Amino acid sequence: MGKYARTVRCALLALAFAGSGARALEVRVASQEVLEPKWIHEDGRVTGICPDIMAAIERIEPRLHFTGYRHSSRSLSGIEAGLETGSLDAACGLVSSPHRLAIGEPVGKPIYLVRHYLVVRRNDPVTIESTEDLARLGDLVTSQRASVFTERLRDAGVRVDDATDDNRVNLRKILAGHGRFAYINDLTVRYLIRKDGLEDRVRVLPVVLADEPTYFWVGRRADPALAPLLGAALDKLKASGELDRIHVRWAEMP
């Protein structure tokens, strides 16, 4: 099905759903286990960028109700498996990849742009200008397991340790001398440095090695009415500036 045909189909589904008086859709979502501040698990609560976005969606589109994420967390690969098997309907804040396009579709406007940086120990004088520099240097890089960006590092010939999903652990590894670099997105690294008081122990190299928009994804086994409703709600939140306000609030949070 071509892009125009998909757009028309989604619009017709949204109109049909809007006029049918149908019940609200229960949208099954799992929180991601360790990726602050997109998801923060603390004191039995789940907060962060994605919970705020879902709350904003529910306010402007009451036919959508997100469930599961307060009680169910999964690894990134577990979330992908949920979309593929149909045990999850949607996932918040993923970049595109061939595998994800096979099991789901991004809907609506991007929710924010993710940028990836290298972190080193504070006293390390190294400079890196590109992924090619990193591969030529040959030093070990700690990076998030199952991340699209991690796979791209490996494909570029970079030595990677991706034994964990937890970026906090990856920072601790380089501080302990296991690996020279940690490869982390901008939101997470700023949050962890502030949260863990690492300002005097690490530094972020001033080069963006990768950047890409993140989207809300809908699994191909989800209710066909979900994608158009969710996409339209996200477009409204983008147009109103609310998506950007949520992003800025968490990016600047102490």
C-alpha cells in the first residue's frame, strides 16, 4: 500500500471511529526498564517524558487510554517483542529501524530529537570528531544493549560492550576503567550526571555522533483505529508546542 493510500485509509478510519460512538481504546504500553528521563522508576511510581506525553494525549483525545506501563516494564528488546507478538499495542520514543518498520509504524510528528554523545573520564584528554575516528582508535565503548545506535557503532567497526540496557552502569564501567568511552543520548547523560553528581568525574565530548527523531510507534497487530487517533493527537500536541514543552521540562530538570 502506497503512502497516499495509507494516509487516506487512516483518515477514513479516524472519521469512522469518531462517528461511531465507540468505546475508548485501551492502549497497552510497557515502560522501558532503564532509560531516564524518558522513563523514571522511583519510589513505586513511573514518571518521565513518556508518561507526561501519554497524559497529554489522553487529555486531548479521551478515546485513548494507556494501560500497563505503571506495572509492567521491559527491556528495549522486550518492548520490540511485545509489538511483534501483539502483547503491546504501542511504544513511546523509538527511532526508526528496518526491524521496527517490519513490526510497527511510527505515527504522528516526532516527539523529540535524540542526540548521541561520547562520555569519558574527566582527566582523559582525547578528542573524537566522528564514528570513523572512534573505530580507528580501537578503544572499547560501552553502549546500550539492543539500541539502534549501538548496532550502527558495531557496523562501523567500533569495539562495543553492550552487556546492559543501563546507561548508569555504562558510566560506572568507564569510571572503573572498563572501556574508555560511554555512548549515551543527550537527555540521559545530562540527567545522570546531575542525578549522580558526576560533574567532576566525567566530561561529554562536544561532538554529536548521531541524531535522529523519535516517534510513538503502533504495532501492526494493534486495533486499526489506534494509529490514526494517536497520530492526530500527537500532531495537535506538536502544533500547540506541548511536546516541546514536555521535552524542555525534563531536559532542564535538576
